[in-house]
Amino acid sequence: QVQLVESGGGSVQAGGSLRLSCAASGFTANMYCMGWFRQAPGKEREVVANIDRFGRPEYTDSVKGRFTSSLDNAVNTLYLRMNSLQPEDTAMYYCATTYPRIWGGRCPRQSEYNYWGQGTQVTVSS
């Protein structure tokens, strides 16, 4: 059974840091694209970062230099380290995978992600 469970969200002040975790089970995460997405109230869900099966991360422009995504194969867990958080980073954060489809190149668009976690809330106050 494929399952993704996020944790690590919380409330911080602007400039603070958080590390989100996404524990994957039922499949081997490093064989597929793994992504972090977020949805703020009243806005569409957007991609934050992803990692392809070769371990290459990509980030949306607004988080480059502040967020780092990594995958620990030993524990089959995806992480998102978030530094210099800003109020505009406030959102529900989700992890997702393209399992069972393997992508040979860069990770695809959001609609190609098949399994999603339940989300973890990040709130940044000014």
C-alpha cells in the first residue's frame, strides 16, 4: 500500500526555519519523481521543489536559495529544509510521487503525480 506521511510543519516567525519530512512506504522513493507542493488559502496548489530519479533537485524561483529538498534512501524519506521563511510561504505543504510511472528525464507537471500525502501546515508570521 502506497502511503506518504508529512510532518514537521508549524508556526514560525519571519526569518525562521523548518524542516518538513515525508515518509514514504509501499514503494522505493528514489525510483520516482518526488515533489513538494503547497497551497495557500484562495490560491492554486503550486510546485515548490522536486527530485528526479537521478537525485537532481529543482526549485520554483521564489524558494531558490532558501529551500533544500533531499531524499534519504536509507529511510525512504523526503525532506524539505526551509530557511529564511517569509509570510508568503504560509501554506499547506504536500509531498507527492509519480509512482508507479518512472520518468527518465526531469520531473513532470503536477498532474502527473499520482499519490499525495495529507499535508502539513506551515504558518509564517511577520
